[in-house]
Amino acid sequence: MRPVVIVLALVLDLVLGDPCWLPHPVRLFGRIISLYERVLVGITRRPLILLGGGLVLAVALPLGVWWGARWFLDLAYGWNYWVGLATESCLLATTVALKGLGQAALAVRDLLKTGDLPGARREVGMIVGRDVDRLDASGVIRAAVESVAENTVDAVIAPLFYAFLGGAPLALAYRAVNTLDSMVGYRRAHYRYLGWASARLDDLLNFLPARLAVSLFILTAFLWRADVRRTWQVLCRDGRKHASPNSGLPEAAMAGLLGVRLGGPCFYGGELHSRPYLGEERVPLEVEHITQAVKALYWVSFQGLLVGVILYLLLELGAKMICGAFSSGPGF
């Protein structure tokens, strides 16, 4: 049943995306986090209290989301099986942003094609955290490709991974942690303390999905008949250079797959941050690299879905065989 829910959720995301007129859990998470931050920082900025308050937030929000989703789905399934299935599929669809991520990146590409650099900067600023006002066309392309690579994990592979493990409730709890990290998981000002627990929890939850994703990037290179050896070498050499234990892996894999150089210095909050380069500039970054990055996003996502369904069904079959063997008892 769970694979059916996951497939339906992905189909819903591909059809509907994330329209602004539909209520979305992530927007609710964002409001809760913003309110909590305003109240706590308004009371005190003492590091120890911010650290403790951040720990409470990092634990309470995802646990509350998981419990609330479980309770709601128990009601739905208790009323009618098909109502429960449809409800869980809809909830799970909100944790995946395959269509939205692809559309956002392609919108940047289209603006660059028309020569609208200011518009492309504004558009890419919607999907990256860096300052975009100083970016040239190459910088905008680099930001878009990096965002697609990193969010292949955050917006697709990780939600699917946790959906296979625990259905929509666990995937929603993951998205709550991911939203926390994107809002407070910084190393500047009071966020250094308030967001510490959220950032560490996000690193932990993305550890396996990030490594699963890069294995799918390698598989994509093979299926595209691209340079698999180069993709692997760039991944092994540059994947751990990033400050994050996870983000550098899909970015390095994408750089190797496309044969481009990503990373490098950029501005955050007006401050220049020195970041290592990932990959080799075999070809200069061009607008069509955004198209290729989005294509890789879809290939990796659908391969992840297929692998997940196959593994889930095999494990389910194996569990049934083991249970059947024990329940039948020894034959005499």
C-alpha cells in the first residue's frame, strides 16, 4: 500500500506542483518557526538560553508534526480506506517539490535567454540563500545548477526515503526539520545558537539520502553515456570540501556529470564567503546547463522512486516469507 501512496503523491506533485492558492504545511511550519524566534529573541539573546530554546524547537516541531499527521490519518483511514489513501497521498505530495524545483530553475534559464539578467537574479534569489545582486550571468547559472543539485536531496530523495520508512507522517517530520534548517540553521548572529540543533539534526537526517542521491547521479551518468569515471572522481575528490557534510556531495556529482565547475566565493548577508570549487571547468557554464541539471533532477528522482518501490516490495515479500515459515512451525 505504501508504494501506491508514494507513486500517487509524486503524480500529484507533477500535476499540481505547489500552487499558492493551496494550503501548504511548509508555510505553516514557517509561521510557527518565525513566531517562536520572535518571542524567544525578544525575551533574551543569551547564547545558552538560545541554544536550549533551539534544541526544544528542533525536537518539538517535528515530533508534533509527526504526531499530528498520524492522528489525522488514523481518523481518515478509520472513516474509509480510500479516503485515508487519498488523504495520505495528498499530505505526502506536499513534502515533494520535484515540479516546483524544476520550474523555478527553468524560469531562471528562460529569463537569461531573453537577456533579462535582473529578472534572472530575482528568480534565482527565490531558490538560493546567497546575495544575488552582484551575480553576473555565469554566477546566476552556477547558483541555479547548485540549487537543483542540493535540492534534489532536500526536495525529492529525502522525502521519498522517509516516506518509504514511515509514510507521510515521517516525511512531513523531515520537511519540518528541513524548514527549520533553512530558516534558522545559519552561523551568523543569534542563529549560531538558536539554529545549532536544527542544523545538526538536518545534517543527520540527510546523511543517508544524500549518499543515495549521489549513487543515482552516478547511475544517471552511466545511462546518459556520460563520463562515469569523471563523475566519480569529482565526487570523491570534491564532495567533502563543502562546509556541509551532505550538500557538497550532490553538487560535486552534478559538477562531474555536467563537466562544469561549481562552488567558489559568494556573498551571504553582504559578507564574502570563501567556498571551495567543485569539479573542473571542461566547458564554461552556459544557460543550457540549467536544462541539463533539471533533466538530471528528473532522472535521479524517478530512479529513486523505482529503486525504493523495488526494495520495499522485496523486503515486504521477505518479511512475509519469514513470518510464514515461523507461523507454520517445524514439520513432523
